[in-house]
Amino acid sequence: MTAHAPQHATQDDDETGETVDTETTRARPADGERMRRWRMVLGADSAESTGCTLTGQDVAMDGALDALYGGGGKKPGGRGGGGRSAGLGASAPSVARWLGDIRTYFPSSVVQVMQRDAIDRLGLSALLLEPEMLEAVEADVHLVGTLLSLNKAMPETTKETARAVVRKVVDDLEKRLESRTRATLTGALDRSARISRPRHRDIDWDRTIRANLKNYLTIPGADGEEATGTVVPERLIGYGRASQSVKKDVILCIDQSGSMAASVVYASVFGAVLASMRTLATRLVVFDTAVVDLTDQLDDPVDVLFGTQLGGGTDINRALAYCQSKITRPADTVVVLISDLYEGGIRDEMLKRVAAMKASGVQFVTLLALSDEGAPAYDHEHAAALGALGAPAFACTPDLFPDIMAAAIEKRPLPVPDKEAQP
């Protein structure tokens, strides 16, 4: 198949009187930019085939990319052949310079991706144990997860810097998530506390009127006046008295296996937000093959995060047994299990515990992930079994989490984001 020129190309005369295809002329700068980009993507080996020579800042950008993606064939789609090896080496100063370069040349979102690739491709995790490295990186949720996995190996000289990095990410997440979470759940708590015989000051007039519109009566006017109407309320709908008493108990049960790093970060932030609401009693439990209750650290999500130990096995049954032992008001309790469901414990006992909790009135929510990345690899058989018990397992983004919790508090069907993704 041959390419065809644009049908509507126009022609003009240049200063010499010769005919010039202005459509082609206008396309040349775009073609040059396209070749420049392909040259940047494919690396130095493509210079001859693209016919593009880099100059100025492009040379430095290409060097930063080549240092990371320049060899070993690890990265598909360019910059992977030719037997070249990545150029960062194991030198802390060279890595620090490279981190500074990519922050100069690329936007923050790209920098975060390149940092993750550098850690995965080049094994630079150990360098994050050095304070100067942490000061140079662009902090994000994934970096926090990496730091938490290195927590036990981190020297004292680095821990304060690491906490500062984690603190920055956590503070940013709280600013993003707190106000909507509090507003959504406060409304859900108020609605769930509605009573049918409220005091006058506690009447929800809007809902009361709408519920009694069928009782609308027309009253004839006296002495020629226009008729008026009124609603005769058969029942009053109101909020429970605004008190500081606890209305709901929430238990966040979080799998701290290595694949759940981002979920641990988000769940810790949400745990701190929920714990700050006086009408909720929030408990946060993390587990691998052991179970750790971090509820007493919920006032500071950074302390919670450094209290986790990412990696290791998984015993969901043991974790749920602990959570079950802490339930005192089943009808007013929401249990949120955040796990990829790869169970190393007793599967049948795990399912029996979930069934028992639901039968007692507990609202049970199963999240395969609490992150922006979507559903991870997970145990489909266990997910299907939980779904059969009325606890469908699905991935949840941080922005959707308040709506999930509001539905659980009000005992409504959960707003599952993508039913096709359910097992």
C-alpha cells in the first residue's frame, strides 16, 4: 500500500515564482518534532535511522534516559538493545546527580515513574538508605512503600530523613482526602441515626414533608379568600440528637504483604482521618503471618506506617479471628478487609468467620486494593467465595473509598466501581 498526499493540499508561488506545496511546508516542523521524539524514545542507536541529531538540553535529557533505559533489554519498546548497560552504577554521588537531572528536565509525574523504574531495574533500594539520596528523590506513595520495606534495615542516621519524606507524602494525601471523607461519612452517620419519634428540634423537615406528601390537604379559604394547603404528617423523620457518642465501629484489617504497599499507605491515612471523627470508633489492624494492632498510633499515620513490616507471608484467618474478638456491637460495626486474598492460613476457617460476622449483622467489605493502580494479582477462588457470602471483592481508588464507607455505614449496596472486574 502506498501513502497518498493530502487531497486538499494547496499551492502558492514563492518569491522566485516557483510553485510551493504549502501543506508540505507546514508539515515539516511537525515531522521534525516527531523524529526528535522518536530519537529520544529509541536512544542513540537510532540516530542514523531517524536522521535526527540532538542539541542543547536534548542531549542532557537523552543522557538521563540512557542511564536508566540504555541496556540489558529489560525495557520493551526502545532503549533496550545493543548490549549497553545502564549508566547509573552503584555510586551515590552519580545517582544523586541523575536524580537532580531528571527533576530538572521532566515533570513530577514522569520523575516518579523514572524513580520507580530505577529502583526496579537497577537495584537502587540500598542507596535510599543514605540521607542524601532521600533528599534528592521526588516523594510519592510508591517511594513511601519502598522506604517502609527497608524500614528494618534503615540506619538511625537515615530514619529522620525518611520520616520527613513519608511525612510530606502523608500530609499531601490528608489534604486531598480528609475534607471529602469527613463530609461524606458525617452525612452517612446522620442518615443512619434517623429516628421516627424525634424531638421538635431534631426533625428533618425536608424528608418529613416529602414522606408525607400523600397526606396533602386543601383547606377552603374563609370569606372569599384563596384556598390553602397543608401536609398532615403521619410520621416524623428526624436525626438522632447531635451528640458525641460513638455511632459506628470501624475495623480496618490490612494485609501488609509486599504487593500491598500502596494500599497500606492509603489505609493508614484514612485510618487517621476516621479516628479523628468522634462518632466513629476506629481500629486499625495490620497482618502478615502475625497480627499487630496499631490503633493506639492512629493519631499519627506516619507512626502507623513505620509500625508496619511490609513483606512476609499471609494469614487472613488469624487476622479476622483477632478482629472478630474485638466486635462488641455487630449491627453497628463495619469491617474492611484490604488484601489480595492469597491466604496462607486456613481457608475454610477464614470463610466461616466472614459468614459468622455477616450473620451477626456486621457490614463486611473486601477490597483487593486501595490505590490508584486498580486490581492487583489476587486469589480469584477466594474472591469468588467471599462474593458468594455477600462480600464482593473489588479494587477501590482512594477517591471512591468515602462512598464505599458511607454505603456500608448506611447498609446500602456497595457502589462497586466495575462489576465486570468482580470475580
